[in-house]
Amino acid sequence: CPPDQLVLQVPVRALLEGDTVTLRCRRWGNKSVTSVSFYHEEEELQGLSNGTELSLSPLQLHHSGRYRCRGRVDSEVSQGWEESTPVTVTVQGEHPTAAS
């Protein structure tokens, strides 16, 4: 992976309705990234992020889908905007029979 590439970190545990989850936009080597934006299914999420983190609470089934982040990176070699590879988030219902 290139050193400037952004990574969207998602917990590996099962995500259930009602849980809280935090997605983190990080740059390889924990280098600085600024002006981070988060996207769900290609739609920018407004007002939900805090710097490089996005908290979803309480989780609902509609939070499932593909997420990515975009941010500004500055290094000795280059500067500009980088984008993470999309990550799929799957929210499971706590009670599958309660879907009605």
C-alpha cells in the first residue's frame, strides 16, 4: 500500500441494532490527515463526524452498506486529497422475528 493511503477502520465484531460503532479514518503510519469527510453509499454524511472519527448510534439496519472516507494529506512527497477503499458495514437485527 502506498504510504499516503487512507484506511477506514471498522470493528470486526458483529454489529447489532442499538449498538454504538465508531469508524476511524486513518493514514498509514498514523500520519496526519485533515478535512475528513465520510460517505455512505456515495452520499456525504453531514454533521456526524468528529475529526477523523464517525460515530453511528444507535445502529439501525439502514446503517448497513458501503462506507469510505476522504481527507487531505500532506507529506514531503505530495499533498492533496486521498480516499479510502470502501468498507462494507453490516448491521444485524437483535431479534430477527421482530422485523414486522
